[in-house]
Amino acid sequence: MKTEFDLHSFLPFLMHHASEKVSFGFRDIYRDQYRMTRSEWRVLATLGQYGALTATEIVTHTGLHKTKVSRAVFSIEQRRWLKRRQDEQDRRILRLELTSQGQSAFASLCKAGIAYDQKVRDFLGEDDFSRLSALLTKLNDL
Amino acid sequence: MKTEFDLHSFLPFLMHHASEKVSFGFRDIYRDQYRMTRSEWRVLATLGQYGALTATEIVTHTGLHKTKVSRAVFSIEQRRWLKRRQDEQDRRILRLELTSQGQSAFASLCKAGIAYDQKVRDFLGEDDFSRLSALLTKLNDL
DNA sequence: TTGATATAGTTACATTCGTAACCATTATTT
DNA sequence: AAATAATGGTTACGAATGTAACTATATCAA
């Protein structure tokens, strides 16, 4: 069958592949060292970076589905890495905050993250790396 | 907590977001029009593009997990879009081939794919689009 | 030739996921 | 104030996933 379509140069396919390649390199770290899922890592990172947040705020920061956030929060709480505190004004809301154990786990993964970032940066070269970042950011407005 | 780490500029995060953005735009098409999953779409596209293949060949072309291919093949077969034919020399092997219905579905999705590609191309501009493709391709060797 | 190893593909099982329904609480309308 | 709607968050359920075990066939080695 003759066609001008080629899966391997189709952007959704290319993007997904590259994304997995890049993501899995780092996933191996949080998965093997801490038995964490991607959702858990993102929730941890967001709380680590912004301090106390509500689940809804984490959703907007990470783009994760709210059930994923709910489940990730639960499991991170299980390991005593975060505590929930009910908001006084609005009792629907739970303020989430890392414990000191959570903060050290975050700090350790941050270091690993920065190292991994540097590895990719070295591979691509500084110019291509920032070009790529810029292009990916631009795609957010697609 | 002060840190030089920022999730939103972390490449695995950026990549994953952009990838979903780009992928979902097209997924809506094969999902809504044909109730297909991504695995099914990829298998269809690969068979459409290369003609008869074995499941293992589809795995190498698509990077899909072999159980995904197995299941996708099964469900595509259910809709009579492909037929299996046992290889005479090696009876472990099943040659997979699209039926004419499968080929028209593929043709239709190709058209949609090309249109979608054009849409992204227009959004990014031709230069950025090819720059991006090149960078993503480069990442395969990470 | 027979026993061990490898390969093609499927299936069982446990886990993860997204949709939708759900509870509890707060805000809005009448 | 009572009824209704909206919001924060969790849960039930079905579908999709990955790992590992499995069947069947083929290859290799002794």
C-alpha cells in the first residue's frame, strides 16, 4: 500500500518515544531507590517545591488526574512522608505538607534529578537542550 | 524549602506534558471515530504501512510490549480488520495482514493523521517543527 | 536421537488507570 | 432558612497494563 504517511516520523509517535526514553531514565531512580510511581514522585516534588498545598492545587501544578493525586497522597502518607491538616475555614480542604522524612527524600531525589538533567544536557549539548525545552514549552499552548 | 530544582522545567516532566498534548489531539480521532486504543492504532498503522508482518516484527517497529501487540491484534481481528495466516516453514509464526476493511480504516486514519500533522506544523512553523523532529530523533540514542 | 535451549505468541495475575458516582462541606439562589 | 448547586476529595468499577509463567514449535548440542 502506497501512502505518504510514515508512523516513525509522525510527531505523536516521535514525541511519545522520546518522552519515554527521557522519563524512564529518571524513573529508574525513584522507582528502584524508593519504590515510587510517577504520580507519587510528582506529588512529592510539588510539595517539596511549594510547601503546603491542597490536593486541588497539586492537580493544577502537575496536570495529574485528581484520583491519581488522591491515591499518591494516600500512599505517601503511609510512608510518613507527608501529613494532612484540615483547613479551619473550609473543612472540605486538606492542607498537605511534607514531614522532615519527606523533605529528605525530596532533597535526595532533587540531587538525582539535577544529575540526570545534567546527563541529558551533556548528551544533547547546551544549545539543543535549551532549544528543545523551548519547543516543548511552546507546545503547551497547542 | 530552597532548591535549584524546578519540576516545571525538568525535562522528563516537560517532555511528558508535551507528548500528551500532541498525542491526545490525534488520539481523540481514532478513539472517537473508531473506538481504538493507542496500541491498536499503532498496530494498524504498522501493518498498513509495511503490509504483512509477524507480531514480533510489529514489536520491533512500534516498541510496543508484546502482550500489547498480542491483545491489539486480537481485537483488530475481532473487527475483521486483519487476518492471521500461519507460516508454512515455521509454525510458531503468524503472518498478519490487513483485510480490505482494515486497509480502508487505515487509509482514513492516515488522512486524519496527515491533517493533524499539518495542524501541528502550522502551529509550530515549519522551522521549529523540523527542529523538534530532529531533536526528538536524536533523543532515541540517549 | 534425545535433551537442553531459544523463540513466537498467549494467558493469568496483580496493579494501575480513568470515568463516573459518591460523601461531606460550602456557596448560592429563592 | 430551605432548597439547589458547586467544590474538595474519595471510592467503586471496569478497562488497560506489565511481569511472569505458560504452550507450542524450532534449533542446537551431545
